Amino acid sequence: MRKAVSALVGAGLTGMVWAGAGWAAPVWLQIEAQPSLAQAEQSARGWSSLPDLSGFSMSTGWYAISIGPFETRDAANDRRRALQREGLIPSDAYVTEGTNYGAQFWPVGARFLQAPAAQPSSAQPSAGEPSPDAPITSGVTTGTVDTTALPDDTVPETGTDTVTGPSEAAAAPAPMPEQALETAAPPAPQGETLAESRRLEQLLSRVDKMAIQDALIWQGYYKGALDASFGPGTRSSIAEWQRAQGDEPTGVLSSTQQAALLDEVETERAALGLAVVENSDAGIRIALPEALVAFKGYDAPFVQYGPKDGSGVTALLISRKGDADALAALYKVMQTLDAVPADGPRALEATGFHIEGRNDKVISYTQATLSDGLIKGFTLIWPADGDMAQRRRVLAAMEQNFAPIGNQSLDPTLGKPMTVSHEDLTRGTDIRKPVFSRSGFYVDDRGTVATAAAGIDSCKRITIQDGTATLKAQDKALGLALLSPDKPLAPKTVARFQTGGAAVGSDIAAAGFSYPEAMSAPVLSFGTLAALKGLENTDPSLARLTLRTLPGDVGGPVLDSSGAVIGMVLPKATGDKVLPKDLSLALQAQPMADAMASMGTPPEAAEPHGALATEDLTREVQGMVVHVSCWK
């Protein structure tokens, strides 16, 4: 039976070091990596003169040889520079948090290092935990495991899972060289009994057990930690896998079942060609399915990996310098790409964002993080009619192995000679543009937005800022529409209406996104109220403004000097006549308020107060006025 597989481990398994008041993640100085355990052990012997030498299996299937642990990255870099000056370690040795380190194989016989997440300084056993000196006993059971009542692996193992003897942590042998793994357990007898399967399971090393847990994660049955502890969660996952194979769900794998599980996963991984790659230009380490994608080139801030052999799969690495504003801008830009469909969950936070988009052609997932002035992330684009189980596995591997490296970002001018056309290279990253963009403003505390109605009912999709919205109601005769956000919003400022009438000749201001593609905030345009009637002097619901407005201002509020809404900017009249540039039309506040009340959203009335300073008026509109876009 085969016990060793090269596998992308499903989660980082770093050790912990004591750092003053508590446990802190260690830092390691990695000097090399080898593709097999036998080669790694042989190489480690050659480095054995170095102090603090350790060896770990990695989630990539390789084996790392490192020095450490160090409490800080600075300490590790000091050691690196000193050793490199003396020519004792390679020039490409680097400092790592060891997020992809697994079981420790060097020194020979070393235990895998892992401290509890909240280790008390007194090192006393926690409640319900046996003393280290207490005898360990457990019972023996046979038969079917009832998986319906099993909790997660956070529940300590009970006697129902193991035979009488020492605990698994104490009895687990150190990882063995690959040549010995083939003979670590006796061959499976014909018609292996449950008791015999349990006995063979006891002979598995930690590496073997983690490989089984990792295979169960790959197959979608296990969601716990890779801890080599076959507790209730692992037992339940094994039973589910057995049930799916049509076998008795005992929760204990026979040697034949172990081999079948590992063989199947190894075959699937080989078919995807999953490998951890490092792109030094972008400063990113990540797992990529090299059987499905191939490097195409650079189109800053993206490194592009296009479909291979007709797979239809695309991957993008994202790397650029920036701050919180740049992160928000990138979040907005990503949602305009053809490869990132508009429908799907998404969220922007202070230090990162994620976007999932779906349509009938592709499913894409993007994540990005901001740290130390660098924005780094990735996108996976998968055909909608593709293998969804493969997508889940590839995405999990990319997430688990993604790591920024170094302090560099992709050079915006970087480019290399390519054998593909620019059109082929950038296909899928073309920017979608809205049919039109205009302004709107909040009219209640639920985030309802008032805007101009012209053309709004022909939009396939409407967005308010970066979120989608629905046309709640409209009055085409007046030119008024109300939009309801699909996700609840909490406006900073809600418009208050002055319906008592404004004086002709008084100072006014229009607030809107005059330049929607160039500016991310509304601006104020100042003028005067010219007349309380339309161009033909026959429509009392309109007002004429001596004020120059642009198409982006349409739908924005017209304000008096106190900040109260006295109207809404309407599109300019079209026809044969050429009108003065400083002439604009607006819907007056009173008919607008009456229509809103009939639509079930009566506006709030303004309270009388004095004129606002320009900076105070600007602050008001920035919390009230929003960017509205219409999409095909």
C-alpha cells in the first residue's frame, strides 16, 4: 500500500515560538528545498553543521530546509546576511513565515512543532484536559460510525476512535524516508477486518495522516485542520467518503481504501498540473493549474495566464502600489471588466476586497489585499459550463498558497515580446462602459435615491455608486424616478425639501457628478434661479436656472443657500434651437414632493435656517449625492 504522496496541503501548518507575553508565529530562513524526502534528508545532513537547522514538508509536495525559528523577520534577515557574507548559505536563501510548512522531518525524530493558539504562561492543562503524566486509556469498538452526531475536530478524540494504547500524539512515529514508507505497514490482508484496519491505521505517520486529511479536503468531505488527529470530524468525513464509494461507513479506512483515495486525488492533481509558482516581477507566490493555463504576458497591474489547450480558464495576478483610495479605485475598475460579471457577491473593506461574478459564460473570483503600500491579489476566471469540482479545488489551492513576496510591485511599463496579439492578450479585460451616467440623491434613510427618469426604464442593470439598484417607481411626465438599492444602505445625509417656493433671482447651487469618469465625488455649480416656469412659459412644474450643467449633473439636486432641495436637474431640451450654455431646466420641489408621496416615499421637509458656508454645503452634498449608472 502506498503511504506517501506529493500533495498541495490544504492549510498552512507552521509552528509557534514564545515571544514574551504569548505565542507568536515563527519566522524561518529557508536555504533550499528538495523534491523528495530522501533527497531532503541527504541534503540536511550536509547542512548539519549549521545551528538551528530544521526540515519541513511543504504544501507544494517539496521539502524545505530552514534555519530557525526566529522571533522577528529582522532577526532572521540579520542571520541571513551574516551567513551569506561568510558563504555558508546560498545567495537565494530567503525569510519566510512558513505558511506552507507541514510536518517536521529534521532533525531525525523531531516532533512536529505546534503550540496552542492561546497557551497560558503557567503551562497548566486546560479544563477537561488530562495531565501530561496521567495514564491514557481508551476502549475498542467495531461496527458502523454514526456520523450524524459527530462534531468538528475541535472536540477531543474519545475512546471510540482508537484501540487501547498510548495516545496518537505520543505514539505517532517520526516521518520516515520515502523508501521506508512503502513498508511502514504490513500489506492489507484479503477481506481486511475493521480491527485490522484500526491496527494498520495506528502505524501511519503524521505525514500519512495529514495526506489522508488533505485528500478528504480535496474531495470536499473534510473542512477541519490538517492536524493528523483522527477525531470525530475526520471520522465523519471518512464515513461520508466511504458511503459515496458504496462501502460500509465505518469511519476507518482500510488499507485498500486509503490507497484508492490517495491514488484518485493524485491523479486529479496531476491532471490539473497544480504547482506553486513565484512571479518575481509581481512579487507573488501562488499555486496555478499549469495544465490549464500558460503565461501570456503583462498588462499592468495584471500578470496574465491565458487558457491552455482550450481549457477556457484564465488567471490574473494583481500587483501595484497604492493606498486605501487606490484599493477602492481598483475594486471599482475590476467590476467594469468583461471577465468579471456584474452579478455575484462582493465586498470592499479597509484592507482588501473580494468579488465573485457569474453569468452564462464565466464564473470569476477576485481577491486583493493592501499591505505596506502594496496591493496584491489574483483573479480566477472559469467557464460557466466547466467542471465545478475542479474549479473549487483550483480556487482552494490558489487561496491557500497565495502570498506576497518581497516589497516590489509590477512595473507599470513592464512588457515583454509576445507571440500573441494585444487583442488576444487583453480579451476579457476590456472595460465595460455604462450607457449613461448621471447623478441622484438620497431621499430617505433606507437609501432610496431620486434621479431623472429619462431612459432609466431601458437599463438592463442600474447601479448606485458600486451597488446594484432597482427602479422602484417613476413619473415619466414629470421626469422623476425613484431607485431602491438591492442591498440596504445607510446614507450619511438625506435630502430635505423646501416646498414653500424659492425667490426668483436667488442664489442656488446644483450638485452632481459633472465628470463621472474623471471624478469620484460630486461637485457644486453655482448660479441663480431665473424663472419658476419652463421654456414655453406653460409648465409650472419646471424652473429655469442661470447655471451651466453637464449630462453628469442630470438627476442631481438643486439647492438653496441653506442646503434645502428646491428642485432636480433635468436633461436639456433637444431640438433645432441652440440654447444658451448657461441655461438649464429643473423639476421644482413641490410637484416632485407630491409625486414622491404618491409613490410611497414622502420626502422630509427642510427646517428654516441661515445660509451655509461653501465648505459646509460641500460636506452636505458629498453625503447625499450619488453616482447613478445605466448598463446594457
